Amino acid sequence: MLARITVPVVSLSFICAVIPFVLSLAMFFMPESPTYFLKNGDTSAAKSSLQKLRGSFYNVDDEIVVTQKILDEVEAQKLSFAQAFSTTAAKKGLTIGLAVMFLQQFSGINGVIFYASDIFNAAGSSMSPNTATIITGVVSVIGTFISTQIIDRLGRKPLLFTSDTFMAVSAAVLGIFFYLKTGKYELAENSIVKTVPLIAVCVFIFMFAIGFGPIPWMFIAEIFPPAIKGPASSIACLFNWVCAFAVSFGFPLMNDSLGGDYTFWIFAAISAFGAAFVMMFVVETKGKSIEEVQKILSGNSDGSETTIEAGYKR
């Protein structure tokens, strides 16, 4: 957004450099990870660190016990890479995790964000492309904030499904608009109709921000057991960025060779497929322990057991 508010490139670069610099300084004041202390046998330091992170009124004892239990289980179950991924739950979890990452990126989100001004230029909107891009940035921030407020109330699966459904509709609408414009239909030149791309892009970005934007990153942390969480999460993250590069690199090529209409229809089809995939295969992890999630993935339980939670001091 800053890049669109007539900020010189050099000034913008310095502004962007300040943020990681401040973060680096702030890390000196961050407490060490409680897990790190537990791994090194220092339970007292782990409790002190966790108390700083959770607050003075939080009862850290239960969480320390649970974390220590998990660490002991991981240590006792050390497996080779092949052995770790040999179970049905691990294979299914990794497959679903990679699929969600694929659907996140191949919804076309990075293409829409990176080339938003080009999209508005091509649409011939009366609004300045720079202004329109700033609006979409604000919409993204609002959507992300709303997601933080409702994600634990509604659950991961409903938000993923709703997100992909509306993204599919928005992308399809964009495709129809560019089809009309390419065909020289008079309707596409109507001043009101020219606002359609802005509305469709805003809906697309908003729905991405409340669902498929943040949830996949949370989701992969909730479906993998401790024994494979490290390598499985790394594989999923790597796959996500490979997909992001493919979309960012391929979007302008697709747009030039296929046109805006077919490009957005392809993204719409992928998002529609994603909504169906979420309904059929994605596991709801809200309120479930990792053991419950693994039982669901292995097909042994409906995951309705009571979860273990650390409590607050009364």
C-alpha cells in the first residue's frame, strides 16, 4: 500500500528496512522458548519463561506437564524419515496439508495482488488503479482482523469452504467481465459495470483473508503429530512457496496467452474444486487434541473425546 501513496522507491526501501531491524532489536527482550528449556532439563526456567509469555494469572503447571509429556513421547518415538510417514494418519495428513497449500496459492491470490493495478487498467475502470489497489489492501487488513475474531468460533472447515466458494464466484465474475470486454460488448463499457472488477477483486481478497489466507498455516500445525511436525511442516511450507512462485510467474503469461477471461475462469474452477475438497476431505481441528485429529485421520474415531487444556488460576 505504501508503494501506491507516491512514496519514492528509496524512501520506501528504508521504511521497509526499519521494520525487520526493530524486530531484531525486540528479540533481545523476548524470553527463550519454554520448550527449549524443557529439552535441556531446566523445568524452573521453562516455567518462568512460559509465565512471561502467558501472563501472571495463568497457571503454567498444566501446560508444562503436557509439553513435557509430548517431548518425552517424541524422544521415545524417534523414527527414520520413512518410518515417520508410514502411518495412514501421517500420509493422509500430509496429503491434505499439501492440497490445502496448493489450493491457497492456485486460487490466484498472488496474481490478483501483484497485478491488481494491471487488472484495473485492463478493465478500464474510472477509478485510479493506484487508488483501487490501496482499497484492496485495506480490505485485506479488515478481512484478516475479522478472521482472528471468528476462526475459533466457527471452526477451520466452514471458513475454508466459505472462503473458496466466494473466491470461485468472484473469479468467475471477473472472467465474465473480461469476456464481455474482449468481445467488445457495449455492456462492458457501462460506467457502473466498470466498477465490477474492483468489487470482485475486493470480495476475492476479503474472502481469502478470512479463510484461505491464514488458516492453512494454522492447519498444518494442528494435523501433524509431534514426531513428524518438523519435517512435514517444512515440506508443506516449501510446497506453498513453490506454488506461489508458479502462480506469480505464470499469471502474466496466462493473461497474455489466454486472456483475462479464461485466466480467471481457471482460477474459479480451482477454487470451486477446493470448496468441494474441503467439504469431503479436510478434517475439522477446532477444539480437538492432536490425538483426536490423528484418530480421525486414521479412521479409528470421530474425535469426540475430551481435550486436555491448561487452566487459569482462579
